[in-house]
Amino acid sequence: MKHLFPTYKRFPFELVKGNGVTLTDNNGKQYLDLTAGIGVCNLGYNTAPIKAAVKDQLDKIWHTSNLYESSLQEKVAALLVKNEAKDVYFCNSGTEANEAALKLARKASGKNKVLAFDHSFHGRSYGSLSLTGNAKIKEGFGPLVPNVKFAIYNDPQALTEITSDLAAVILEIIQGEGGVVTGDPAWLKAVAAKCKEEKVLLIIDEVQTGIGRTGTLFAYQHYNLDPDIVTLAKGLANGLPVGAMIGKAELAPAFGPGSHGTTFGGNPLAMASAAAVLKILDHEFLESVQQKSLFLWHYLLKEIQPLELVREVSGKGLMVGIHLKEDIKVEKIITSLQKQGILTLSSRDNTLRLLPPLIITGSELLHAVQIIKSTLANAIISQ
Ligand SMILES: *Cc1c(COP(=O)(O)O)cnc(C)c1O
């Protein structure tokens, strides 16, 4: 029964059930989940109001083409733009959202060069892969889309690369796949300012950082940035496939009828779920994420950062990277934590990555990080 392309290295168990922040595998073993898929099920599993919204929609209609009006798409778009002069294009993934962003930026600006950053991740289609600063995943697939330059993330030198001949700059506020590298606030602001000055569109990829992950709806809100285009996916529909590109309304003429599209984008089930997600993510909910984060970061800095095996702890909100020294491979820690009933992720550069569902409680977080601490503390001795 081996008929799947071996594109994924899979752990030897299957997750068959989820409730809240607890997952159960095919052997009946339970796990506390610190992955949320990969930052997708931000509101946990089997979440009553989301399930009810999807079930309700399931009984009405699953699919209509985008040839007809969609009040559900309008509803989700309104929840995302909050009265700002912005428009939304719905698709099915982060890759597609970035693909749309690249196309829109080129067409709207009439320019074609783009600046992206080393260690960025924007997807794996030709456009989004071309914007991705990771040579390993591009290997063997060339030639890619031309006219994409790369600069070093957080490097002031990158500012000199932002010149008026660029259509756009694309970046993540925290590089998720790139090792949970947190953007320096002053640098992010300087990049945004230089983009404005040079009339270069700023695209912020919030596929991983958005939808409450860092304690605000979008991570760029921490720094009062004003991106021209924002891309979303992962957490937006809590596990149903969806992507979205939000752009300033002035860009709309470049995306007129027939210019871009997708069969499934804005699917009613995904939209019903997204509307339920965004309704839950109100001010109060986001405050609670910030509170939990404060508590978590206090513990991380006091108890995890000083550990012998740890180089650095990075991230923001409930997006955490624990960078391990080379003495031990992060995969070993992940496997050991699985045995102890905790699911975690890795990221580039031997980093243990935590993206827990945002509904996790403070005591569940404490329980998890205590186990991570003892696992890291004992790892050298036991290997
Ligand atoms: C996951 C991710 C993507 C790609 O999203 P898909 O839904 O897998 O296509 C793009 N950008 C960032 C920042 C991501 O984390």
C-alpha cells in the first residue's frame, strides 16, 4: 500500500482524532498538541462553534463557482479588512495567496523585479518558490521566475537594495520555516518606510504569523506597518483549505474580471469556517493570547534559554523557536517528546518549533514546557 509520492518524511503513527488541544493516534495514545497542524488549527480540534458553522453550511451548499455572488466571501472579507479601503481575493493555500500577490504586484506596478529575503518561505509553486530564500528546496526545479533578488533578513544593508525599479518587497514578520527568525522592529519599519519612499509595494506574508498567532490578528500590527498586500492561509479556516490575499483597494483595477481566478477559492465550507474563526478572534480573545504569551515567555527565558543545549529562544506570542546546539539533533528531541505525549515541530537550523493552538491554557503550556525542559536537560546524558 505504498502509492504515495515520498515527498514527506512521516512519523510512524496516524492522528485519528482531536478534541481541544488533545490528539489521539491510531494506537489510542494521546498527545498534547504544540503544532496545530503546522500553525493551522489555531482554535484547536472539534471546536463547537466552528463545527456548527461548517455543518450548517454543509446542509446548504458545498460549492458554487465564482461566477455568482457570494455573501459568505463578502462577510469574511469584511471581517478581514475591518472598514479599511482594501479588497480580498480568496484562494486555497498560502502558496496561491503569494502567487496572487506576485501577479498583482507586477500587474499593478507595471514593474517586474521583486526583492525577497534569505531563509524566507513563501510556497512551492514556480512563483512562490522563486520568492523563497532556500536553495535546497529549489534544487532541480530551475529555471525559476526571473528578476527576484535576495537580501539578508534583518540586515540594514538590505535597505539600499530597495530601489524604485522594484515592483515589490516580500517578507515575513517572523520567518517561520526559516528558523523562527524574528524581524527586528526598527528594521521592519525602515523597510516599510523605504518601500513607501521608492513607491515599491510591500507584501507581508502572514500565512504563518497571522490569525492571532502572535497575539494580534496580523503580526505587522505590532509595528504599525501599512502593507500594500497581505497574504494569509494556515489558520484562517482552522483546518479547511483556504488562502487569502488582502490588497489596498487602489490595486483593484489590476485584478479586473478574467485577470486571475480559481475554481475552489472562497469555497463555502472554508468561508463558513473562516467566518466562525474570525468571530472568535475578537479583542478579548487576542488579549488572552497575549496574556498566555507573557506567561510562556517568562518561563522560556528563565528556564529554557539558560539550558546547556539551547543557543537561543526566538519568536513572539505563541510562535516559538528553541534553537538547539549541534550536540543534538532536533529530530531526536521531537521523537522523545512524542513518546512523552507532546507533539512539536522543527524548523531550519536545528530549531524546535512550537505553534500550539491558541486556545491552550496556561497550565497546559506550563506542563508542556516543563517536559521540554527536562527532555532538553537530560538529552546529552541519555544520547
Ligand atoms: C506555510 C507557508 C506558506 C505556504 O502555504 P501553503 O498553504 O502550504 O501553500 C507560505 N508562506 C509562509 C510564511 C508559510 O508559513
